[in-house]
Amino acid sequence: MKAWQVTELGAPRQALRPAQLPRPEPGPGQLLVRVAASALNFPDVLLCAGLYQIRPPLPFTPGLELCGRIEAFGEGVSGWTAGERVIGNPILPGGAFAEYALMDAADAFRAPGSLGDEAAAALHIAYQTAWMGLHRRARIQPGETLLVHAAAGGVGSAAIQVGRAAGARVVAVVGGPGKAEVAAKLGAHVVVDRREQDFVAVVKEFTGGRGADVVFDPVGGEAYTGSTKCVAFEGRIVVVGFAGGTVPAPALSHALVKNYSILGLHWGLYRQRDPAQVAAAHAELTALADRGVVAPLVSGRLGFDDVPEGLSRLAAGDTTGRLVLVL
């Protein structure tokens, strides 16, 4: 089978090499899936560089989520049939940037019938992250103000839609007019181009000085620092990642005097420690997708040869929505 492999750590263009590999065989509790589509994620860039929390041994195939069809089962697998369409996470070191991948049956979920392969491939990680961040961690309530950073990106665009579905008023922060247009089309009530406007002032004006009840921050750095200046009394800042490249060192005295909470979110821990929450979130997201309330924004469809360039664009912040490998 065709597959991309990281043979040495580095930037995607240098790290990735095309390879011909044997088709894997499913072990106990596993599914063999023919990959139809795989969404690119920023953690794939970090995997290539050896900077992600998980560090598979070299060589390995990146690609953290997929939509595909079941080809075969390992011993002990029940409840599935050949040809069923599934989404979820493949088993590293054999990731989804390949024609076939293995999945733990427990990590596989039925793809929503309302979504095609490409959109379904982009539903899992980003929308699960948005759902867990907003509902599980922040306990967002109807009528609250939600501030979303990097709002035109993969997880940010998901947070806009999940926040809107929860009844929140969404302030979206983006970088550039093209991304501002995307965030507006996704349903944000207010869009801030951080290159032209001060999002802190906009949030304060929009909320009559109260501030944002919930902040969804996959950026870190200046985005986090500014958020502390416009978070509401008893507000919640959900720390999702550090795509801006700087990990903040928060002044906890500031959180104390303003009465706000700093909440960490590592979605992968739910897979390990509370998989029932992942399944429950998938059921909720499927229902929202079937109602047309959430719909992953697939902004680019890539062929096999385009993966290194796609990951490079993702690393540079030049993308909106999701780039998806289509096989």
C-alpha cells in the first residue's frame, strides 16, 4: 500500500517520504480500515518534528484521524460489519496518511450519514475538542459570550459552530480579511481581525464591559494574555494549545483578583481515561450534523502527493477550515 512515512524528524517537507508498505493485518480487538479521507491536523506537524506529546519510533506514518470503510476484523471484534463507514483515530505508528490503517474497535465510531467522507474525516478531533472544551470543561450556558481565537482554523471553526449550537454569542478572532469572511460565514456574531483591531476593546464593547464568559484559546502567547484582560467575572479560559508558538506563564494572582478559571484541555486523555465521554460527545455531534447545525469546513482537498505541502501550509497558518487528504 502507499503511505507517507517520517524517516527523520523535521519540517514536513524534509521529514516525509513516500513508501510502499505491506497492508497491515488486524490484531485482537482491531479493525482494518480502507482510508477514504484523512484530515490534516496541527499535531501532525508536531509529530513530524518530534514535538508532540506522543513520539512514535521512526519510521512512522502520521495522520491522526480518518474516515474509511471496514475491510477486516481482528479476534474478539463484534458489532461491526464489513463495508461500514467509520471515523476515528488510527493506531500509531501506522497513521491515516496511507491507503489502509488499523484502528482499535473501541476508537471507531459510525460516520454520520449526513456527512460525506471528507467532512466526516474532519469531524472527529476538532469537534470533539470543541465539544469537550465548551461543554465538559467550561460548562457553557445559553446567552454567554464566547471568545474564540484562531476562529477560521480547524478547531476554531468547530468552536464557533459548537458555541452557536449551545446558544452562545460568539466573538471570533482571526488574522486577515479572508479569514474574517470565513468566520462570519460560520456564524460568529462579531469578527475581529487582530491585525487591524484590538480584540480586548471589541469584547469589552460587545459585552458592555462585562467581558467574555468563556475563552477558547488554541493559540497561547499574546492571545492568552489579551484574554485575561477581557475575561468576565467568573469567566473560564480553556487552554487548548499553543499554535502561536509561545506557552504563556500565567500570573495566578491575576486569576485570583479577577475570579476567573484557567482550564486545561487535552482531548486525548478522554480517550484513555473516560472513553464514555468521547462516545457521548460523538452522539451529540452526530445529531448536530444530521440537523445541519455543524458542518466541517473543508477548504482544500489533497491528493496523496500533496500531503507534505498541505502540512507546511498548515504549519504556516495559511489555511482556513480543514485540509483533507482524499484517497
